Amino acid sequence: MSSNFTKIYQESINNPEKFWKDASEDIFWFKKPTKILNKSNPPFYKWYEDGTTNTCYNALDLHIDQGKGAKTALIYDSPITGNKSKFTYEELRSKVSKFAGALKNQGVDKGDRVIIYMPMIPEAVVAMLACARIGAIHSVVFGGFASNELASRIDDSKAKLLVTASCGFEPGRTVEYKPLVDEAVKQAQHKISKMILFQRKGHEVKLNAPMEISWDEAHANAKDTDCVEMNSNEFAYILYTSGTTGTPKGIVRDIGGHIVALKWTMKNIYNISEDDIWWSASDIGWIVGHSYIVYAPLFKGCTTVLFEGKPVGTPDAGAFWKIISDYKVKSLFTAPTAFRAIKKEDPEGKFFSKYDLSKFESLFLAGERADPDTIKWAENLLKVPVIDHWWQTETSWAISSNCTGIEMMKTKYGSACKAVPGYDVKIIKSDQTLAKPNEMGDIVVKLPLPPGTFPTLWNADQRYKENYMSNYEGYYQTYDAGHIDEDGYIWIMSRTDDIINVAGHRLSTGAIEEVLSEHQSVAECAVLGVADKLKGQLPIGLIVLKAGVDKDNESISKECIQMVRDKIGPVAAFKVAIVIKRLPKTRSGKILRGTIRKIADNIEYKMPPTIDDPTILDEIKEDLIKNKILKSA
């Protein structure tokens, strides 16, 4: 008998236009679309092209019109500053409407670009929604990004205005934004016309009038502003992601498809209804923050949490449990790294027992592959489903997941579950043929992509076509590698360039990492292929231990090597496992495997702009020299 999920999934693949027309009935349109999908110019597909709507109207005004204005829209909690606040839909709309007027007073109009370079504060959400209200295109840049990265985004977007704050806070340090912004503005070829800066209490900075004004000054004479009518295919935002050529890629989101798809996901993937409290522990500078701190929960009309803190250190490894307990959070979405950090600091879960998580129903993980050991640890602690799902900045919502609002499926540890309705996922081998079940290859999605994904790149149609749509005709190339098993479960093993070739054998670094993470002393690990004259590449493992481990490093390394030999076999040629203090990561928690590999292979590399702490790379270099992977300079 066909399951409910299978039936819905097949409908989405066999008749996508009907499926997404039905979904579009759930959002507000000024003018309902009659053309659901335009396929005339592949790979540039258009959803709902003759419809008109507004992102902000769907996020705020619609719920107020339906009599839900007094409902809490946004909860803000900053353990770093001690500030907490709640905003109803009515209160949030009032702030957004006023700031939209402030933007209009500074000459920002429909189609203009606005850079938002802000910490995790309510004003950042207000700025995003205010842009949407007047039809401006926002480009949020992660707060604290280096000046040259901010400058490149100013240049590429040709932004008219920049919204920022005096500083951001990290555990134990203050990130001064103004010097970074000043340097970026100096470096940028394109000159912004105005800067609006939010002064954080106790960290006020001097502003250079008239080009720079404070948040409060910007509101002087600002009038409440209504939503403008936007065509479905106009752009809501640009979100830049690092490009392989060094030039950032501007992922764009079209308005109509974005609202339809994200609203659909809240119930169908995450099982969240209007009365629920939802928390996505990410940052608004990343795609997860865009989609699941700001837009999807507000489209759905539920309550979303904005958290200015970290999983550990603000103040301790119980920070997440406190938020869930305080606000009766139903579901949390975060990165596996966050849970590995908690597990490392509090392996026994002692902090967990201090809090009431009786309202908590599910944990969703994404952003990188969730190793089975971390999932099992979280399951044992939380006693709720822990769901690893997979998606990308390009798609803005999940490609594969356990769709808990449709039908709860069984967990297969190490898999990101099944393709979500709308995504026709295939595995293609290097000889361009479709893989059989369990055969490894490139993961691709048959075109057209569903609504809410990326219709092109900002001012770079050709790059969009060449980068993503040309290697496999009729398919979007995800640049992830893996396999699909006989039950339709998708296994994301690595990025395409993280498949290593050992003496002609294609091996997945993810599979080796999975074995290493099962060792009881290992908190987290990374496996990469280093150049080898004999075998092409050899895998090496970098291992970070859990807090309080007193066994000697050499014994742990030997045990890890033996585990890989036992579980994967001698074919892996896995002979090096190095215990290190910490792994280099981006600020969003992804391990910088490519950079480590370049260091190991003695290849010149650029300092990654997203790196959390550059000093870690020197530590890695020393560890590689000490273990004779890298020759001393």
C-alpha cells in the first residue's frame, strides 16, 4: 500500500504545476497567477510569472488582517547582553512600516539594493522586512565579515544604502563593526549614498554626517509605509556565497515562489502550526537565518526566536536547553557542529537535566553531514526525533528530509532521508549514466527546480548556466556526492571535490569520518585526501577529543586507524589519525576541509574570509609538520 508521503511526493513530480498551484492558494496575492510555470527558456524557469504579491505583507499584514495581530511574532534573547524582548505581529509591523518610511526618506525605492551588515538583533529583522515592504532588494552580509568581502558585495550589488550597527558580540569579545564598514566603503569602487547605523548601548560610535546617520535620526519624519505590489519574478534578496573563482556568487530569490515554498515547508517538513514556537539557531547572515529565522515562520504566522548567543560559552553548555525551556520551543533547527560543541563540553548531558523540555518535540540538523554518533547522542539525551536533512544556499529550503508534517519515516543513521516533494533527485556517475541503488556518484536534481529556489545569479545568467546547469544536461548539479539506497534514502557523503581517489578506488571522506566519530573519545573529526606519489591520494584523519578524556593520544590514534581498517577495509589505506586541539571552521560551523588539504599538500591558499579563528590554521600546520605529513618550511 502506498504511503501518504509517497502519494504526495509522486504528485509533486508527476504534476508539478498542479501541485504548486494548490500550494500557492495558501498565500496572499494582490493578483493571483494564471501562469504557474513558464518552461520556454531553460534553464531559466519562471514560477507564477503573472502573479503579484509582497513578501512583507505575507509575513506580517496578512496575519493582522486575520485578527492575529496580538500574537507574538518574534522573541529576542541575548544571553551576551542580558536583553530580552517580545514583539507581537502588530508591534513588529509598526516598526517595519516606520523603517520602510525611513528608507524611502533616504531615497531607497523599489528595485534598489540595500546591504544589511548587522548582528543578531531585532533591528536586523526589521531592516530585512522593511526592504521587502517597499520592494527594495536586501543583501544581508554576515556581521563581522572582513572588509574586503563586504566591499566586494557592495560592488557587485551596486547598493544604494548600507544598514549596520556599532558592534556585534561574541563570547568574550566585541566585534567593532564601524572600522570594518569604513574600510569596506573605502575599498569599494561603487559608492553607497547613505549609511544608517544602530548604536548599541555602551558601544556608541562617532558618525560622519551627512552621509552617516543613526537609526534614531533615520526615523525622524519617517511615515508609516504600505506594502508595494511586486511581480512574482522580481527579486526579494541577494545572498552571496563564496565562489570558486574568488568572486562571490549572488544567489537571488524570486518573490512569489519564495513565499509559497517556504510557507509550505513549515507544516509539511517541520510540522509547525500557527500556535507553535519555532527556533532556528543560526545567523541571519546565512541562508538558514533568512529562511527559518525570518521568512518561513512569519509566513506561517507562528512565533520565531532570535537568539544572540552560542551553544556553549553564553554562558555554558546549557544555553540551548534554557531557551527551549524558557519559551516552550516545539522544534529546534541548528547545525550538527552546535551539538558536537555541546557534546564535547557536556558529554554526560548534566546541564540538560536542569531544564523543562516537556514541550520540545523534534530537532532538525543541517548545514553539514550529521554523523550518526552525534544523532544518537542527541536522541538519547532529548528523547525526541533527531532529523538530519540536506539543502543548500542555492535552494533556500530542504532537498531531502524526513517530512514530519506529512508522515514520520524511520531514521537511517548517516542518511538525510528522502527527497522532499518538488525535488526529483538522481545520482549520475562519471560516465554520465544514472547510478543504480547504492552506487556512488554526483547528486543532481532534474529541472525545473521547484519554487523558492534560485532562478539565476545576480547579473550573471551565463555563470548560473555554466556553473550549475551545464555539466549534466537537464539537471541542477548540487556539487554534493553520495548515493540513493533501495528505499529511496539519500546519503550525502561529501562535496564532489571531497571524494578521494586512493589507487583508483573512489572513497568517501564522509564514510571514514562516520567510523572515526563512533570512537568513544572523539568529539569531532575531519578526513581529507592528501597527495601521494604512489596512490594519488591518501586519507588522513584529524581528531578532536571530548572534554575530560585521559587516554593518551597515541592509543586513540591507533584505535581509530584499526576501526577504519575493520569497517572500511585495507582499501582505504588509512594509516594517519592525528589528535588536534580544534578544527578550523567557518563562522557558520562548516569545517574548512579544502583549506586544510591545501596546507597539507603545500599549495598556496587564501585565508578563507568566513574563518572563525585564523590562528587555528597555524596550529594545523604545526600538527601536520610534527606528524611528517608536511615538510618543515
